[in-house]
Amino acid sequence: MTASSTHREPLPPLWAALGGAMAISFSAIFFELADVSPQTGAAFRFIYALPLLAILWWRGVDRNRRSPRARILAMVAGVMLGLDVVAWHVAIGDIGTGLATLIANSQVVIVGLLAWVLLGERPSRRLFTAVPIMLIGVALVSGLGRSESYGEDPIRGTLIALVAAFFYAGFLLGYRRSNKVRVPAAGPLFDATLGAAVTTVLLGSVTGTFDSVPIFPAHGWLIALALSTQVVGWLAIGYALPRLPAAETSAVILLQPVATMMWGALLFGERPSLIQLSGAVLVLCGVGLVATASARGQRPQISTILPTSNTRSRGR
């Protein structure tokens, strides 16, 4: 028996990443179907995921391998995730599911810039090219104040989605550093989900926008959101990311905003303007430049903060 056959993965990583990205793409759809406040939707997304993640973590053989400091760091990263999800849900009400998700995923570029400033990891030339393209795209997605722009408040929605992108980038950086030891994804994900749950409940309680009384069928959709996105989607991507090249994983992750925009159009009849669609194409092109950099030997520095063969990260 050869070494390669001995260490063959039980599930092809690419298929796991594809499945995870598609599962996550339904998160905005389930939230809109639940028809609850952003704080309520975000809080129960995490709360309903915690019991299953706790069981998966407890049954894991490696649950004691991470240090208390690593677990605390994962919870802090979860705080950033909670803020990200709330901001993202608010943006959905302003500019729709697809566009809000698309802008929030500009974190791919933001992570690279933060790594340069905070960690001294200089971005590649390809990333420098992608940044202005994405900024132009974001401006077009906002509608530039035109009356035919899609959404109740396209400019505010765009700004809030950008804030969500920064929180998301902070989560990725913190979550990656909290899991230097390669362990099953359930443990770090449980810690991050716990931090996110506490954050969203506190935020909703302070603002008076958190409804703690489950009402069906709204909470049926929130349970579906928790299980599909916070459990299945994140665990699948957490399994796949350390096992795929950086460019390939980035390309697969891009399926999330594209698929979400498609679901928004098919299920809710969302019709962005031509200008906003053009901006969405530019945003995808900018992210695509980063994702394909390593294909020509220009491996972007973002790959040093996304998981390598010994680390895990990523999710929404």
C-alpha cells in the first residue's frame, strides 16, 4: 500500500468546499424568510448552533489540545463575527441579500491590507491592482445616489456592508491565530460561535431589538439558518480549507455571494439596476484577481493568513 493511499482524505476537499459555500449562500435567504430583526436573527443563528457544536466538540478526540489562550482568542474572534453578522443583516434590509453579501465579501482584500499593516506582510502586485477595481465596483453598487438604484437606502446599505467586511476580516485574522494547532473544526468553531452568541444577545438587549421569545415559523427558519450555515457550512469549509491551495479555496469561497445573489433574484424577485450589476461584476473581478494570483506564481500574502496545511479558518 502506498503512502498516498494510506493518507487519502475521506472526503474530497474540493467537494467539501463547494458544499460548504453553497450551504452558507442560503444564510441571507433563511434570515429574510424568518422576518426578524437583525439582532434577533444573528443571536439565534449562533444560539441554535451551540448545542450541536458542543456535542461534536465533546466527542472529538482532540478537544484538549488547544490552550486556554487559544480558546479565548477564538471567542474574541467570535465577537468580531457577531458584529459582522449584525451589520450584514442590517445591510440586507437596505440593499438586498445578494448585494449585501457581495460587498461584505470584499474582506478578501481587506484581510490582505490588514495583514500588511499589522503583520508586515506586503501584498502582491495583483492585490494592489484589485483594490481600486473593487472600490470602483463598490461605488457603482451603491448606485451613486441615482433614483433607480435597488434598495431602500443603497448608500447607507453599502457603507454598513463595508463595516461588516472589516469585522469579517478581523474575525478571519483572529480565528486563524487561535487555531495554530490543527484540530477538528468543531472546537474552534464552538468557541467562536459562543463569543458571537454573547455579543449579539448583549447588543440586541442594549438596543432593545432582541426578541427572546421563539415564534414559529420564524424560528423554524432560524434553526435552518443555524444548522445549514453555522454548523454544516462552516464545518465543511473548515475541513476543506487546510487541504486546498490558497487560490482554489478563494475561488470556491466566491461561490457564496454569487449564489446568494442568484437566490435573491429567484426567490424574492430582487432586481438590481444595471449600474449596480456592473459594480457587482467589478467587485467579483477584483476578488478574482486575488484568487488567481498564485496561478501565475504570484502567491498573494493573503494566503499566509488563510489556512495552510497546518491551520484552519474562514466562514460566514
